[in-house]
Amino acid sequence: MEMLHLRYFLAVAEELNFTAAARRLHMATSPLSQRIRDLEHELGQRLFDRDTHHVTLTQAGETLLPIARDVLDQVNSIPWRLREATGPQRGTMFLGMPAGVHPDLRTRVNTLVERVRERVDLKRWPGVTSALIDAVREGKLALTLARLPVSDPALDQLPVMSERLGAVVSADRFAGRDSVTLAELADFTYVSAPPEVLPPYFDVLERELADRGIRKRIKLSGTDYSGVSEVISSSMSFSFSMLDEDSPMRGYRIADVTVLPVTDFAAHMDTGLVWLRERADGGDLDDIVAIAREVFAEPIVR
């Protein structure tokens, strides 16, 4: 059995969705399914019951889950435990930063950096949420800002910001409007950015839209959020983005689109500060997390 097999198993067990797990692992769904089948064959046990709509753990899967978590936690802790035992008194740690962090949140991050300066040099590291979370699990990052939800019992998280989302629509079609309803968008096509750049919340959002009758979809690839605006500007389609004009995400908006509040549907992008629980439970992040809890005691709401 290879360590990668346990990582694959853990991702599917926590997501209970092969597509979401594959996205988290930065791989395609088909090879992930094959790796799980390989693991089941090696163990001689079926780990998941799956059909076209649901994935659930079998009894064997439920038994393996805490074992896999413990093994991977021990392996992931090796780098930081070695640094703690052999490193200098004041070292360097890295804080993950996803794209589009609001200026108000950056100000809080700057405060945190200053508050911990005597203990550690806290440097920023960019990335998409899934990659940043993986880096925290592996001990490459001490902490990260991450778009929520993040579901992993090995990780602790502190809510730091909630941003209201609005509908990105054609400026021409909605000229003179200061709001829109989801009911008005029922015949429109929902456009989503490539899966590798989308935060996990957009999986939740898509399910909520489907429940509200929004069925048409365009899933882009090989572009970024600006590509979403290009599609919306010339078609009966829409997406969601930060409503606050100060959000850096508004920089992806082109002149032919606008972002309007949705009066009959509430959507919020929440951001949290995330770290490996055992590193703050008597570990090397104990003091850093205590200070972070003070700095981010009141989440920012925009």
C-alpha cells in the first residue's frame, strides 16, 4: 500500500464525492476511481458504496478512516516537528493567501504579521484554496487563508471574513437596474470558472441554484474569472462574484458586465484562517494561533 492511496481514500471519504475529491487532489476523476479500486483490491474490502447520485462509506471504510487520518497526520507532521526540534529560535513560516483577498482582510493580516514578528517571520504564499489547504496538511504552510467550507477534522479554522455575492450579468440587458431576482435569471445559463480556480463554496452554490430551478450550465476551462465576464457580456448568462466595490475580484469585471444584488437569494463567500490542529495544541503554532484569535476576534463583514 502506498501513502498516496491513503491520501486518495481520505479525500473521497471526506468529500463523499469523487468529482470534488479529484478537484481537491488536482487530478481527473477516472484515475482517482481506479486508485480507489486498486486500494479496495489490495485490502480485499469494499470501502465505498456508490451509485450515480451518492457515495457512502462501508463499514470497512468507516474503520479505515480514523486509521488513515492518523497515519497521514503523523507523516505530515514530520517537517514541522523537525524544524521545531532543530531550527533557530526565530524562524520563517508561511501564510497562504488565495486570490482576491479583500483590502480590509489584508490589513488584518498585516497586523498579525507585526504582532508575531518577535516570534517568527511570517511570509505570504499565493495559491488556490485547495492547494493551500494541502500545503497546510503537509506542513509546508503554517497557516492559510482559505475560502470556506473546509472539511477536515485534522484542521482548525477561524472565520475571518464574510463577503456578500451578487449576480454578474450583462450591463446592456440590465441597464438602469440596481438589483435583480433569481427568478428573472431562471432562463439564463449559469457560467462557472474552471474548477481549479473555484473555491469549494461554488459547489454548494451550484446545488442551491439547481434546487431553485437554474439548470443550464457553462463550465469554462483554460481561462480565469475574466473569461466568465467575456461569456456573460455577449449571452443570456450570469455568474456570481463579490458585491463590494473594494473587492479585488471586481478587477476581473469588464465594461460590458455589472454586479447586482440578488433580492430573493442570499449568497456569501466566507473566508477562514486555517491551520493543522496538532501544531497549535502544544505545538509550534500555539502562540501564533493565540495572537491570530485576538487579531481576528471579530470577523469582517462586507
